[in-house]
Amino acid sequence: FSPDDVTVLFVLGGPGAGKGTQCARLVRDYGFTHLSAGDLLRAEQERPGSQYGQLIKDCIRNGEIVPMEVTIALLENAMRATLDKTADKKARFLIDGFPRKMDQALKFEEVVCPAKLVLFYDCPEAVMEGRLLERGKTSGRADDNAESIRKRFRTFVETSMPVVRHYEAEGRVVKVDATPPPDHVYSDTREKLRKALGD
Ligand code: UP5
Ligand code: MG
């Protein structure tokens, strides 16, 4: 994809930081297309005939990262499908929960499209844990239980934070405190995005 046609923002943050919540608001107000890597993986896991179903299921329950070939192919297909539906073949994407490992970050930017910037939702673990345990009462997500949450946090600290630091060193990160209530986080997001994107 050419950066002339496609604008990509990566949306990162720990499990339960509120990436999906904020993306929904950004879609509403800015006309982004929201692609959650986790949602795409969960859909692929359910797809009859998928050769990756069991692999994805095991990775998600254990808070481990699915091999990048699978996730990048799903993202690329979803981007292509979106562009095919637009008249001018242009689109702006929020890629939520990806890249969460350095190899994914480098590969995606090399073969798919460079990201314009990275929106990073920063939140203390105790706050995220409380949100996920609460959501787990009704979400039906296989990874919203105490044991999986612990594993997700560990993967985030060990594997995904280096990605955030990589982009920080390049000056491409817009960091937002994700602790306050959603509306507060969102107004902070808008303010910072306006400065960073100039719109
Ligand atoms: N909530 C949200 N914001 C709040 C706020 N400001 N104040 C109070 N409450 C707030 O929110 C989580 C909960 O908190 C909700 O109940 C919400 O109402 C409340 P949400 O917006 O869903 O947070 P989000 O950051 O999106 O949390 P999520 O659980 O989706 O994050 P994860 O990063 O853990 O999940 P994801 O779906 O991205 O990935 C799941 C798994 O898929 C990974 O662990 C991994 O195994 C796999 N995966 C890959 O292998 N590769 C990938 O590239 C991506 C995923
Ligand atoms: Mg999410």
C-alpha cells in the first residue's frame, strides 16, 4: 500500500488499557477504519476450515503472540477489502493491538505500509486488571480470567513494551494517560492527535 493512499496509526497499550474503547470514538468522529488484530484473530479462530484455529486459540488463552505471518495476512486482507469498497481507493486505518513484537513491527512497515504514528495508551497494571476482571464477568473472552490476564501482562512488559520504546526513540509516539474515565481519555486523545496530525 502506498502511504499516499493509506494512512496507518498503530494503537498500542496493555491489555485492558482501553484501546478498543478509544478506537470506537475515533471511528465515530474521524472516519477511521478500525482494525483490531485481536478481533481479526478471534474471527479467524471461529472460521470453519481455518488451518490456524487451534493455534490462535492456544496463543490467546496463554497470552502469547500468534506468529506474525498469520496476523499480517489478516490485516492486509482487511485493508484490501476496505480499499476495494472506497471510490477513491484511499483510507485511514487504526490498527489496534498490533504490532506487539519487534519482528511484526519491522515486517509490517516493510511489506504493508509504514505507520504515520503510534497512539500509546499508558495505564497501570492494577487498573487494567480491575477492568479485565470486571469485563470477564460477561465478555465470554477466553483470556479474561486471572491466570490468562497475568500471562498477557507478562507478554506485554517483556515483548510489546520494546516496540513502544522503539517508536518512542523515533519520535513517533503520542502517549495518552489511559487511567481517567473514557471521555476524559478521549478528549486528551483528540487534543494530542490534533497537534500531531495537524487536523
Ligand atoms: N474501559 C475502557 N476504558 C476505560 C476507562 N478509561 N475507564 C474505565 N473503564 C474503561 O477496555 C477493556 C475494559 O475496560 C472494557 O470493559 C471497557 O469498557 C473498560 P477495551 O477498550 O476493550 O481495552 P483494550 O485495550 O482494547 O483491551 P483488550 O482486552 O482488547 O486488550 P488486549 O491487548 O489484551 O487484547 P487483543 O484483543 O488486542 O489481543 C488478544 C490476544 O490476541 C493477545 O493476548 C494475543 O494472544 C493475540 N494477539 C496476537 O497474537 N497478535 C496481535 O497482533 C494481536 C493480538
Ligand atoms: Mg481490544
